[in-house]
Amino acid sequence: MIRYSLKCAADHSFESWFQSAAAFDALADTGHITCPFCSSAEISKSLMAPAVTPARKTGVPSLEKPLSTPANPQEKALAALRAEVEANSDYVGKGFVAEARKMHEGTAPSRAIHGEARLDEAKKLIDDGVPIMPLPFLPPRKVN
């Protein structure tokens, strides 16, 4: 995909994405690209520069910290919640539904757990009276 800055004969500027330069040329040649302001089909293009952050120091602190560093108070609160959950409960992964059900039925010792469940499985647990709640973050292996 390629983004072009476009301008019509009446000097109206706008942008659009195209599959390729050839795709733009084919559409322009058949009059399928028109100005959204005046409907002129006389369109000229110029390539848009991509927004790329250089690898070197930018002098902008928000662009230099790693992605894993919380950027705002909400992200900090989520990171603190995640740390609290992970420190005070056992991760049971995809076995969450079975383990939660066993604890609810009294066949497994009660303890704090967290893990993964499909939406339909979680709804069934709730319908059956198993006390669960969703967490506002993904398991570590799904962070990427």
C-alpha cells in the first residue's frame, strides 16, 4: 500500500491510499479518482513521507523509553494490577475453567488462580455460580 498526497486542478488537497503506483495510474487514467470537494478528475500526486522514528536519540522522552514502560497513569495502574495478580495467585493457563470448577465443587483446595477461558466457558461458569471475573490484560505469552 502506498499513500499519496493529491491535489486537483482547483488546488484542493486530499490524501488517499493505493495498492501501488500502477494502481493509482490506472485509476487516474480512467477518471476514477476525483476531488472530494469539487469532483474534478484532474488530479496530481506526490508521495507522502512515512512517519518513521529514528533509532538514535530523538530528544523526546516519550519516544525513547521501551514499549514495556507504562506511558500514562492508566497503564501504570494496569501494570500494578497485573503485578498484584501474578504475585498473589497461581497461573493455571488453559486449565482455568476445569480448576475453577473443581474448587467451586470442593474437589480441589480453594486458592487464588488466574488463567485463560473462552467467552462461552466463562459465561457457563458464571451461570453455574462460580465466582470469576475477567482481567484487563492478556497472559504473558500473548503480549506480543
